[in-house]
Amino acid sequence: MGIEVESPSPEMPGTHGSPGTLDPMSAPARLGSQRRQARSIRNDAAIHDAVTALADTDGWHGMNLQRVAQAAGLSRPSVLTRYRGRSEAAAATWTERLDAPVRQALAGVIEASDAAAQTGDGSALRAAMRPFIDPGQDLRAAAELILVGRYDPMVRSALEASLVPALGAWINPVPGSLTRVGAAIRAYMCSVALGLLIETRRHPAATLDFTLEMDQMARACAQPGADTELPSAPAPHLDRVVNFDTGDANLNDLLRATLEEIGARGYEAATIDVIARASGHTPGLVFSRYASKRELFLDASQRYQANAADLNETYRQAIAERTTLGIAEAITTRELMRPQRRQVMTVTLETYRLSWHNPDMLAAIDDGLVSILAQFAAEEPSRTPAQVQAWLFTELARGNGPLVLGDLSETAWDLPYHVLTQPLIDA
């Protein structure tokens, strides 16, 4: 008599798949699928690594899909099956690779700000700022994409899916939980952190001594000023690129159009043809005066920054004469952060972003800071060179950080920053 063998019924658990079902895929097919899946995961990680490295070293300009493919060790068609362009690849890299370390670093700043508000001790603040003072590759690449997100819709969408709501949750006042003063302290410190990242992408700062600056800010957090209503102070010079006055009408048109187009599109997308058309002239006019778009933007940016610095200082001093320097600083910060001024502020941040990858742009910024650094060193002879440099980095961070934070949070401009600027400046 033969032995009966019971066939597995549909109700019996199979070896693979969910309980109560049979896996219809054969073992060789399953193995092939698993290998393809593992290869796809490895390729995606290689692409994200490549985008991160290129964002760090070469910037947005050097991040085309051909270079991404080469850096990832893949063929261009393999990359194109995943992403239609660098914007998609960058957005995916933000989500999968860069978002978490940025949010983790900023969460540390929030926690340290709350601690400083309780104790006035700067040690936690110094530790929390370290990732921004000495950023690794992920944060350096993140800085590139944060600035590119000002005008690239896909990158912006990735930021708005994660970083933007996280910041909102941290710095928006909540009745009964987070006061406006507490929110201003958190936002101000996040602004300083982001500003430091902008500066340390320009020059390394790992060896600088930020103890004095961090301790001063911690004490201000613990003894903030009162949340009073600030006076109105319109700043029309921040609403648009101020007209140039070179004595040459054609050059004035060209310089103005250069900054307006770069402010709206970013440096890479604002081609010579686009700029010439916006100026009402031909590309021939551009090349009759400048050898390249880089030279054109460098000239326009230097002229604009010098003019803007004078106008901002005049504006600040006029407010200080009827209030205090601390109030004037807070009002200036507020006006710089207003969402409607994003395009004009992009010009400043594009200058910085390009300086990370271009020696000419870097030298132009550095040249403008030499006299400021020398004057402060003479006024503070007890400070070491590392402390003097740290002071300059912090001052620049206080100026540029609000431009970044204001772009990432459309409500941050309305916080009472004078609760910190008064004890920091007027005390």
C-alpha cells in the first residue's frame, strides 16, 4: 500500500509570504528579486552619496546627472531611470540623506537654547553650535541645498516636507506652552546656527574660540528684555534692488537686471541671454564689458553690497537715535526677514554660496572684512586671534542667519528679537 502525502491546503502557512498564503514565486525568482532590490538600494545610496559630495565640493553648478553618475559609479541611463534631472536627485538626497542630520543638529540648538534660558550657562550652547561651527559633509551639502531651495521648486518642496514644519513646531509661540519670548530665543539661536553654517562653508572655523560669544548669548537668554511693541520703521531700500548710478545708463540697466534675475532664478539659471533680455539690451553689450557672467555678477554684487551696507547702516542709526542700538538691531532683523523681501535677500546669499566654490567671489567678500577685523582687534587687545575671528564669524552669522531662517519660516520675522538684542548690545 502506498503512503498518502497530504498536499498543502490554501489555509496552511506557506514558507514565505503572509500567513495563510502560498508564495507563488519560485525560489530562483525570489532570489533574483531580492538581488535586484538590494542592487537598487545600493544604487540609490550611491546616488545620494554622489549628490552630497558634489553639493559639498562643486556646488549646484557641478551637479549635473552625468557627474552624479560618474561619482556614483553608475551609467547615466541608470541614474535617469530614477531621476529626470538634478533637482529630483537633490530633492531625494535631501529627504533620504540630509534632512535627518540637519534637523538633529537644530534640535540640539533648541534644547541648548532652552537650557541657557534657565541657567545662563553657555557650555550647552557651545556644544550644540559645534556641528555648525565645524560642519561635516552632510551639513555642508545641506547648506548648498537650503540656499538653492530659495528658487528651485523641487528642492523647496523637499524642505517644506520636513525641515520647514519642524522649525515651525519649534519656534512658533504656543499659548500655555511656548511664550513669544521663548520662541524668539529659540528662533534667534537657530538663526545664529544657520548663519554660522553659511560662514563656516566659506572658511573653516574648527580652531576658533567661540566661548565669549556663546557665553554672552547664554546670559542674554537667561535675562531677556521685555516683550514690548516695536515701532514701525518702513525699509523701502529692502523692497527691491536699488537703482545703480554709474553715470552710464546702459551699464545701470545691465547691473540692475543681473541682480533681479539672479535673485529670482538663482545664479545658474540666470543666463547671459536672460539677463541681457531683462536689461533691454543684447548679449553683445554684456560681452563688450565683461568676459563672463561670473565677472558681471561679481561687479554687480560688489557694487550692490557696498550700497546696501551704507543704506542699512543709515537706516539702523536713524532708528537708534530715537530708541537704542539693540532696538535698531531687532527692527533691522525683522525687516530683513519679511517674506516679501526673499528675492532681494537671495542676491546676498547667492554671493555667499558662489564664494564657497569660487576663489574670486571668496576674495571679494574677504577684502571687505579686513578693515572690520583689524579695527575690532585694536579695540579688544585682550582677545586672542582665534577669539577675534570667532567674533567676526558670529557677527556675520547674526546678519546672514536671519535671511536663511526668514526663508524657511514665514512667521519668524514677527518674533520679538529685541528681547535678546537689547541685553546683547545695550547692556
